[in-house]
Amino acid sequence: MIRTPRRAAVALAVLAALAAGCSGTTSGKNGTPSAAADPSAPAADRARAYMRAVVANDWVNACDLMAAARRAACHDRHPTPEPPDPSGPAIGPVLLDRPPTRVPATSEHPAGWGVITTHTVTWPGKPARTSFTALRMTEAGGTWWVEQREDVADSDLTHSGDPAASALSREVG
């Protein structure tokens, strides 16, 4: 009879240990960053919001998503909202082409996250064309901003290990 309470205590201790190990909480020990710790997710979300505004010709919102140093020039280039062109192309949804990657600083731009977005453009009577755009996202004040936008060339996609870095590091001159 003495062993029964002891077995029960040991069984309870084992169950408690198992329950603690299976609690569903995550720790930093497993090496997987939480969504809050991974800055590429909010940077990618802002990049998609920017490109959705660009393809919709909504330059007020697109310019407002640009880095402070680039925002005024954007508003100067697009001073008044343009009405949609009913004879214009059909434009598909803006999607992420691949996960964001870190991109190094250049002589013109700081380091940040490179995000490649894609969308289709279909002009009446013509086949759909897929457009790839690389965006350099930088953080300021706890928010992600578009620092740079470049078209992604076929050579970036086929001959580069990192198409975002390739497109965003080209010297324009």
C-alpha cells in the first residue's frame, strides 16, 4: 500500500512534465523566429500595398508609402489624381514572387529588405504579360517604407542567385 501513493505521485510528476513540454508555447530555442521578430513580413505587406496603389494609379497613397526622402519628389511627379482609364488594361492582383531577402546598401540607397512583387497586365486583344518589380524596403520610426523601385529584368530572374539584390543594385546613370 505504501507504493500506490508513491506511484501516483510519480505518475503525476511525469504527466506534469509532459504537459509543460507540450504547452503550445514557443521559445527562441527552436530557432524559428516569431512573426513579430521577422521584419520581412511587415516589409512585404507594405511593399504589396504600395504596388497595389501604383497599379491602381493611386499616387496619393503610393507616394505616402515611400521613404520620407523620396516622398516629396513622388508627390511632385504625380500632383493630381488621374481618373481610371476605362480602355486601359486589366491588371491582376499584386502578389509576392518569392520571400523577401536582405539587400545591401548602394551608393544611393541604404540596406534593407528586397521584395519582388508580380502582377499581370492584359491589354484588350493582347496576351497577358507578367510584370516583376523589385522594391527596397527600409524601416524608420517602426514603419516600413519604399526606398527604391526597379523593374526586374529577365536576366535578374535567370542569372542571379538573388533577383531582388540584382535589380536593386544596378547603377542607373
